[in-house]
Amino acid sequence: MSNKINILSVGAGFMGSLHAKAYEKIEGVRNVGIVTRNYSSSEQLANELGGDVPRFTNFEEAIGQTSPDAVAISTYTDSHFHYVSTALNRGLHVFVEKPLALDLAGLDAVREAYEKTHDQHLMVGFNRRFSPHASKIRELLSTCSEPPCMVMTVNAGKIPTDHWVHDPTVGGGRVIGEGCHWIDLMSFLV
């Protein structure tokens, strides 16, 4: 068994770039390729990583040519379920940025693929629960004996109205695409 973990990066936007750059700093982890919708964005990220990371626009081709152990998916949210179910069906571990899918059909496709897995791990990038602040709040709330009732107000920042996150078929809108973070956080706290 190899001591290296080969990861295929899918998506080269902000989160994809953040992940790929982090892999470069972790001993034993190797980014074996970058998959994007267009070659120019993968080329830009590959150059930031030193230029020698293979670039692809076809996910299946990338898997076949790079033989990854895992994939890290940080694409537009409408494609998450497709990449996740494809990777699981190919026997790969998966990390995917939230949300896992935008609708029940997408969740069903992932569930079906996941139920066929043997040893694959699937992790969704709900990261708010891992902050030191969230841990402290959870600790403080654990002493309450009454049932919890929560109201969470979030200033997630303004995003231009023509941004893809607002498109319900691509980004799911702010509630599905981003609000899921806060629902996950509240679930963790209680």
C-alpha cells in the first residue's frame, strides 16, 4: 500500500484553489490533476501550483488517466451530485463542498451510489461546526436543561444579483446553497 494519497481536484474557483494549494503543503498528499469546465481556469490554477499538474475538462477521462484515491469537488453546486455519484461508483473517496445536491433526485443518485460502496468515505464540507467558537458555544449550551430554541441571524455578505449562487438551478439560492451551513451549525450546537 502506498503512503501517498492521490487527490483529483474538481473545480478551480476559490475553494478549489484553496484545497489544491493546501494539498501541496501536506506531506503524503499529491494533487494528480485538475478538472474544470474550461481549460483556461485549470491552466491558471496549475500555473499557481508550479505548472506540472495535469489539466482536464472531462471528469471520467481525468479519473482514468490519473488513478486518484480521492476526489475533492468544489464546482457549481448543480454538478455536485453527478461528480459524487460518479466518483463513488468508481471506488473513490469523496470530499465535496456543500451542498451535496440541490434536490431530492440528486440526493437519491448519491444515496444509491453510496449504498453500493464498500470502504469509500464521503464527506460534505460543512466547516462551521469545526471552529473553536462553535465548540465553545456547544460546551456552554450543554449545561442547559430546557429544550433548545434557536434563532440565527447571519450577515453572509452581499453577492451581486446576477451571481450564479442566486440561480436556483445552478447554485440553489442563498438558502440551499449557503443556509445549509447554518442549519448544520445549529444541529451541531444542539
